[in-house]
Amino acid sequence: SPSGGTPPYNYFWSVGQITPVATNLYAGIYTINVTDDNSCPANNIITLTEPNLMSSIIIPVDAICLGGNGSANLTVSDGTSPYTFNWSNGATTEDINGVTEGSYQVTITDSCADTLIDSITITEPPALASSIVGTNVSCNGFGDGDADLSVSGGTLPYTYAWSNTATT
């Protein structure tokens, strides 16, 4: 937008365009030389930038129980928002929740149709299992019997609730 001097103005962009607006430019440095009707010059420089390429970080939250309560928390940077998300399990949200053990892939698309593919693996503990070994009462009327419970799998710590209200 030139001002001053004597109109009409003549425009000479460093990319060869001769209009007041240069179009179809890439990121870079451009100069414009403007002269008025008396050939008096004015010069300007403009730097055009572009967004950085998209990047993502996925933080897995492993399932704490067998059968699916894991999640993946996704953060997208750069590119041009808004973003769309397409997870391999069909989800279209940024984060996924309530997922079972396995690998999940996400395709992220920004508003310029650039895509980025990322993936995450969710784990879950082995199934909760228990076994019990009993020691019978030694004599009629004695209270010396035992029940020894062994537990594996699941997620520590365990809690116990026996039918006689014991919690060990």
C-alpha cells in the first residue's frame, strides 16, 4: 500500500510480478520496488513464514485391570489446526480411553490436509488368579486349621475380604 509521491505507482516484485499483491508465494524473503509517476523509488522487504511440520507425543496409560481401562493421551504441535484424528480402533477423538491391551495407530490430519501417523502400545496386567491350600483342623473342637491363599496377576496392592471378616 504505497502512499505519497505521485500516482500512479509501478510495482516490481523480486518474483517478477508487477501487481500491488504478489500471489502464490512460498515461505521466503521477497522484495518489492515501487516507483511513482516521477520514477521516485520506494523499497520494502517482507519475510513469509510457514508452519512447522506437525509433531505428536502420545503418553500411554496402561490398563490396571484385565479387560480394558487403558488410554492414550495425544498432544499435537505445529502444523495448522484444527486437527482431525482417526484411530485404528475407530475413535475420532484426540485421546482414547477404555482400551484393552494392544497397539493403536492414529492418523492426524491438519487443516492443510498434511498427515502424520503415530502409534502407541497399551499393556494390561495378567489375569488375577488365586489358589488356596487348606490345613485341616487337627482334632475335633480345635481351632488350628489354616487357609493359605496365593494370589498372582492383576495389579498390586491386593485387598482381601474373607467370609469370617478377616482381611489378611
